[in-house]
Amino acid sequence: MKKSFLFLLLLFIQFVNSQELALVKKNAKIGYISKDGSFKIEPQYKAAKSFSEGLAAVEDNGKWGFIDTKGTWVIPAAFDDAKDFNSGIAIVKKAKDWVYINTKGEIQKAPATEKLFDFNNGIAFIRQADKVGLINSGMTVVLEPKYDQIKPFENGFARVELNKKWGIISSNGKEAVEPAYDEIGNYFKNTTWARKDKTFGIVSGGKFIPVEGAEKIWDFETQDLTYAKKNGKIGFIDLKGNWAILPIYDKARAFSKNLAPVCVGSKWGYINPKAEFIIPPTYSDAEVFSSNGLAPVKEKNWGFINETGKLVIPTQYGITSNGFVIALFVQQDKGFIDGVARVKNEGKWGFLKPDGTVLGNQWFENAEIFSKTAEKNNSSEVASEKPKAETKAATKPVTKKKK
């Protein structure tokens, strides 16, 4: 009996910890709704941001603090500005200085750095004398500043520049690909694309393999094929640099669910890895399939099709990237994300369910995507700047005040 009770208790705790909330604006006030469409926190704030790791930054009388998912103040509103929590750390502005705090609101002393950068998955950038390194959330240096640039981490790896050459490092600061290339892509299954002089190719096992005729290569995403350009046309290459699908298309996007959007002339359709059209090119635009098997397609407006090409949600909506700010390096930022799609209809924003019904039968003046409230945010690590209310992290570093 006790074991059964403990099991149910653990399930309840897991449910609570994995619940998702979305920031919405209604009647010029901001609140938060849950996945059942009901308000978890009623609209009451003039300015606020999405939840991250169980806390959301909220403004009160010109000052910023953090609330929990019940709307209780956990960190009092004592800051001039505040950004999202990640890895248990957030950047806040206090007395004209940008500083790190933990989830108790305590200021954390960071290693010497000219700018503060957002944490992601336990690490953040530091900059000293125009060189960039890494620290962990314990404020310990992981990588001494040595690179000219470090791009945002994706799946534990980041592009780095040293002496105008590019390579890739892991989150522990170790080099996965030495900085020896004029341009480089993301790291996927121990492989990346790169450019050496004017030649594009694949780097695998430390070896550069030229791709015959390639003029440009895009990043690998969820499958072992990515699109590339040759003679002004788009085709697909595999992880070994072979042309798996001949370059005959005018435009293309990534494979997902074994289907890729391709454009012939001005019309978009979907092909399979054998280059067979599963969905004929009939749309004016098309995006990749989400994990739930639905993809946004456009006629005059946007709707959604399933993997057989059946239009399951009419083309009557606007779609958007991650909130009002495009999320960099997010593989799937349009269409359905974790079971709902953020759409616009007649000037209002809301969430569609896969059956085409509107979540909670409600439309809002603004609606951000749902964010897990007690789990680490997996969005890309980006340097921080003064953030705008109702938005996600921005893309520039915070310059510390000179003493």
C-alpha cells in the first residue's frame, strides 16, 4: 500500500514539475495559462516574461523580481531589469550594474569578464581582452578565454573562431574540430560541413571531404541528410558528402519525419529520401513537419497538413517563430511545438490543438510559446542584452559598468 502511494506521489510530483505555462496578454494585462487552456495566474501584470526553471520575471512599480507558478513572489521586485533563469542563474540589473543571481536572489560573483552572458545547460561565456572562454554555474572557469568568438551552443557543441579560422568545441572546452576552416556548420553525429578556401565539404573524423560542386551547405538537423546548393539549384547530401538527392530544386528545407519541403518554380511540396513527391508542389510556402506529424503550409494564409498531405487545419491563420522574437538555432520554431501551435487570427493570438480547435477557446493580444516551468530551458545559449518585456532572451552581451 505504501509503495503504491509512493508511486502515485512520485507521478504527481513529476506531473507538477513538467507542467507548462504560456505568457498571454488579455485586456492589456499579462497572465499565464496552462495546457488545458485555463488561467494558472490571472492577467494582472503590466510587464512580465515567460517562465523558465519554475520562475518568471515580473515588473512591479518599475522594479523587477520573480514569481513562482502560483504567482507568489519568490524573489522580491528589487531590480531595474531581469532576464530568464537558466542553469539556476539569471542576469539582473541592480544599481546600474548587471550581475548574476541564483534562485534565492543572492548575487553570484563571476570570474573577471568584460560582459555578462546568459547561461545555458550549465555554462556561459566570459570575455577578457577580446578573447572568449567559458564558466560553469558554480562560477568556475571551464575554458580560459582563448577564442576570438564562440557561437551559441547547440546540443553541447559550439562553433569557435581563432585567427579568422573556425572550428568546434564541446561544452567542456575540448576541441572537436580544430579551427582550420573559413566557415563551419553545426556538429551533428560527429560530423559538420565546412568551407576551406572556396571548397565546401564534410568534416568527419578530422578529415575534410570535398562535396562535388557544392556552392553552399546548410546545417544538419534531425536526419542524416541536409540540403546544399550546386549550380544555383538545391539538392541533398548525406553525412559522407555524397549527393543523395540531385540538385534540381529552387528552394528547400530540412528533412523531418522523412519528408522535406522543396520548391519547384513558385510552388512547394514534400519529397521523401528517394526524391519522390509524396505531397505535390501546390503551396506558396511550406515548413518542416513537427514531431506530431503536422506541417504548416501556406496558400494565402497558413494551415496544417498531415504526412499524407491531407489538409487537417484550414489555411486561415498566421504563424510565427518563437514569440515576437525569432529564436536562433531552434530546429523547430514554427508550427506545432509540444502539442500546440501558436497562431494569429484576425489580429489576435492563440494556440491550436492538433484537431484544429483553439486551446481554451480564447484569443489574446499576445501569446508566447509554452515553456516548461521546472525543467531547464533547452533553447540556444545567446549573449544577453537589456531584454524587452514579454520577450525571450535577446542576442547581445551585457556590458558591465566600468568602475
